[in-house]
Amino acid sequence: MNEILKVESLNAFYGRSQITFDIDFSVNPGEVAVVVGRNGVGKTTTLKSVMGYVDKKESRVFFKNQDISDLQPHRIAKSGLTFVPDNGGVFHNLSVEDNFKVSEREGAFSRDYVFELFPKIKNILKRKGAHLSGGERKMVGISKGLLMNPDMLIIDEPSEGLAPSLVKDIAAAINKLEEKISLIVADQNLAFILSIADRIYIMDGGRIKRSGTKEEIKKEEIEKFLAL
Ligand SMILES: Nc1ncnc2c1ncn2[C@@H]1O[C@H](COP(=O)(O)OP(=O)(O)O)[C@@H](O)[C@H]1O
Ligand SMILES: [Mg+2]
């Protein structure tokens, strides 16, 4: 297998209600795969079920050629997959610095690397998580994820609610990161998606409706699914 992550027939459930239907996707090493779709189509559920946070049935997930389908979430995280939730997953009662301390593991992604990626973070290290702006929370969330030194980072809605200049900062960071790590990003901002994606999966109603490389999928097609 060439892929770093391969998902086969992902059927995710909350209790008895099925949210995703036979989702297939894969990510190659060093690639950015973007899951696109309106609110409620099942993007977050898909990502969380890969991480083992949501129940799945008759589904297979392979990561680095290992079958992680039935592993507990902490084992999946340990195998090198890190999920950055849409709220950044920042602890509100801890300072940014202490948030980093909780996450830090040995590896190529150091605090210096994170400061290079998001220079603004240097100025807010002492601030409590509760007092961060939306944009700061997204940046600190991605940084925390990186400091865990995973092989793949899964980022949910990184551009959501951000001013255009911050959206550009995040896109630049993701494009820089791509040389060092594989990424899955779920998002709805067309310009942002087009500026980061190598591969695109369009979701609607819990299913993948269209997939391909950025070159294969027309901008209008993405727009159509986002507008539905
Ligand atoms: N914890 C939950 N329990 C039950 N249903 C949920 C839960 N979280 C999300 N859903 C439902 O699952 C569907 C997909 O939601 P979600 O994966 O969050 O979509 P997206 O991330 O694309 O906005 C929605 O219909 C939503 O209401
Ligand atoms: Mg979501």
C-alpha cells in the first residue's frame, strides 16, 4: 500500500442513526486531502470515526499499513494520528504555553517550528485558552496538534469564522506543513480549499459524491455542493 491512510466503506453511527454511508477515501504521504461539504453533511463525523471517537460498523481504516479500525481512540492517537477539532481543542483554564506543555512530544515539530509557522503565537504564550480569539484558538489548536509530532494531522474547519487575512495565514501554514506531514482538512471556504488541496472529496448527505485531484475537480462543482 502506498497510501498513509486508507478508509474503506466507513459507516458511522450515533446510536442507531447512521450518519455516513460507505465512505471511501485515501491520502498519500505528504498530501493534503480536503473533505468538502455544507454543514451537517457528515464531515466531522467522518473525521471523528477515523479517530475512533464515533462508532462505526463494517468499516476498515488502515494507517501506515496497520489496521486501526478497532483500536481505542488513545491507541489510534498513539499510532501517529492527531485530530484538531473545530474549536481548536485548547484547554480554557490553561495558558497557551501550558497547553503546549501538555501536548509536546519529541520530534521535528518544536516550539520554534510552531513560532515560525505562526509568529503571532509568541505574543500570546501567557494568555489563558479562555481568552483567545477565534483565530488564535485555531492557530493554537493546530500548533498543539503539531507539537504531538504525529505523522498525520486531521484539522476540522480551520478557516471557519476567520477574517480573510487570517484564512490566508492558515492556508500558508498548511502549505508549508505539507512538505513534512500528511493532512486531512474539512472545510467549506472555496478559496481556502483551492489554495491548500491536493485531493478533494465532496460530501453530501453522508456520502462522498465526487472525488479527485484538485486538477480533476472543477471549481464550479465544489461551489454547487457548497451552495445546495
Ligand atoms: N453527537 C451527535 N449525536 C447525534 N447526531 C449527531 C451528533 N453529531 C452530529 N450529529 C448529526 O450528524 C450529522 C452530520 O453532522 P456533522 O458530522 O457534524 O456534519 P458536518 O461536520 O459536515 O457539519 C448531522 O445531521 C448532525 O445533526
Ligand atoms: Mg463539522
